[in-house]
Amino acid sequence: METPSLVPLSIGPAIAAPRVQGQVGHRPQGRPPKGQLTRTAERASLGAERLPLGTRELSVAAARVGAVNEATVMLTGLKPGGLTATVQDLVLEQLVLTPR
């Protein structure tokens, strides 16, 4: 069984007009409940190194976004299970996709 590792993410010094809402559940016994977090923001920047994407890994030196109209993270307990996002004005620098 593969042990999950932390993915180095860097978030820019400023995210304008952030808003996060949603629900997260915890159940000590049995199957964890479903939940989700929804986020919106303007003018965000971030980077990622070796982000796992199925059988590949993604690295990006810088990603700048003019606006995140809506981003939803689907959760099982506290474990992310999927992400959908609608963004405007996306700029990616030094994007690398490699096999794992």
C-alpha cells in the first residue's frame, strides 16, 4: 500500500476577495460522511511540485488566475475525492507533466 505524501504547494502573498463555505464531517466509527467545500476568489497565484494526477505528476512553477468563479472539493470525511473549478484568465509557467 502506497503511503500518501505531502505535495509542496506555494500560494501567492495575496488572494483577493476569498470566500469558502461548505461542510466537513467526521465519524469516529464506520464510513466517513460525504462533504464538500466551495471556494471563490479573485487574483490568486500558486505553484505545485509533483502533484499526483492518476498515473502522472504535475509540476508548475507559477499559475496565476484572474478569478476563481467557483471551485468545489468533494470530500469523504477529510479526504479529498475530486475537484471541479471554473477559472478566468489562467496563466501557467513551466508546466511539466511526467509519468509516476
